[in-house]
Amino acid sequence: MDEVVDDVGELDANLHDIAFANAAFGGISPVVRALRACGARSVLDVGSGAGDVALSLVRDGVRRGVSLSVTCLDASEQMLAIARSAAAGNPALSFVHGDGTALPFDDGSFDAALCTLALHHFDPEPARALLRELRRVARLGPIVCDLRRSALALGVTWLWSRTSRNRLTRHDAPLSVRRAYTPVEALDLARAAGWRAPQVRREAFFRMTLTDGNLSGEPSAFSHHRYAE
């Protein structure tokens, strides 16, 4: 959803589908794992969409007795309006309209900079710019969670998208897999963006987590030797 959607209700329903997929198919647990491992307290969520991941992170912090603040940045004012409504005034969340390839923050402004299910929206050149900016503003490290492109992932995602009546979900879910990067391609983009020690971890349900160094809390969990195409 890179353009303005005429029917905001349809967009809201599509974002609910994405939030469901994040919760049910492992889109949140890798981020929680990485943030716990690095001890981040301030987080930038780039391409935050409906803010479901940001809310989950804040709630996880509350359960652990940790005060976590998340700044949600999105290029879509429509997305931000939906996210603000979902946040219901939660003081741990703030919202910024901005471009992920040119972040309006100083170097090292956040402990961690996160991007979930957004990398595949960027062609290689802007994707490198996005990864460079995430690295620049993150004091401890960037965390990117996205889909892994494969024929199997496309087939399964297409079948799942047919369970939704939402036009955007049925169109965008398979398209997102087609546009997604493979782990090898993601590592190449991160290296070209100046990441110091990029590592990738294969996640369940055709997802992957890309970090600069091991933020998983598990030995060698992000080693680029541990996946196959």
C-alpha cells in the first residue's frame, strides 16, 4: 500500500489482516527477542503501519517491568491516523510522518531502529538508503523483519490471502512475497549500506530477521551460514 487508499475502512480492514498475520505467523516474536537481547529502551519503528508491532513491544516491556518508548514513523498519513486511533493515547508511543530513506533524526537518536514488513516495498537503491538510515540512527543496532521470497512462500501466501474478503489483502499479500528479498539479497543490501556485521536469521512462516551483529541472544543465531535458499 504505497499510495493513498480511497476507502479508509478498506485500508483499516487490510491492516487488521496484517496485524493478525504478525501475531499468528511470527511477525512480532523475533523483534521482541532482539530488543530483549540488546536491552533497548528507545525504539524507532519505520514503516509502522497500524502500529500493532509497536503496541506489542510496549506491552511486552510492561510485562517485564521495562519502560519502553516507541516512535512510529510512516510515509502515509492514513496509516498514522489509524495507528494513533489504535494507540488510544498510550504515552509510550509517538508518531512522525516521514521518509524512511531520509530519517529526520540525529545519529544514534534511538537504541534500536526497527523495520517490519516494509523492506520489500523498496527497490534495491532506496532499500540500501533505508538500511543506511536505520544503521545511522540506531545506537545499539537496526532490526529488519521481512518476508523471504520463494515459490513455496508465494503459493502458501496466495492461499492464505484467499481466506480474506478484503480486496487489498488479496492483492497485496502475494505481491509482497513476489517483491520480497531472499536472505542472500538482504545481506548484500545491508553490506552495501555500510552495516558492520550483518547477519540474517530464517524465521518461521517464510520470514527473516536481519540485524547488524547478533541481537538474538542466541549464539550464532544470525550467522549467514545458517540458511539455504
